[in-house]
Amino acid sequence: MAAKDKLAIYQALAIMFPLSARDQALEQRKAGRTVADVARWVCLPIPLVKMVMGDEWPELRQDLLDKFGE
């Protein structure tokens, strides 16, 4: 996959999986739900859900959205 395609996916992911949904997903994980459960809930592939639920995502998301608006 080309770099521009990946960038577009990550930019879309920032919109399709907002921070409020991420917060809910993290709470679901604390309550014992699996990543697969969360992926079904947000209708996204597991690898993307894992990325969004990672510690680095909020900063990466902000960088993506800042660049998207340029």
C-alpha cells in the first residue's frame, strides 16, 4: 500500500473513531471486553482498533488532523 493511501486511512480513522469512542472502548477493555469485541462495536479491523487504543494515538491523531487541515 502506498504511503499516501496509509496516510488517508489514518486520517479517516481519526474521524471514524473519535476520542470519545476511544474512551468508551478503553473502559470496555477495563471491564473485560476483548479487542475483538471493541472492533465489532466500532466496525473496524482489529489492527486499526489496537492502534487507536494505544498510548501514542492521541498525539498521532492530533498531528494527523493538523496536517489534514493544511
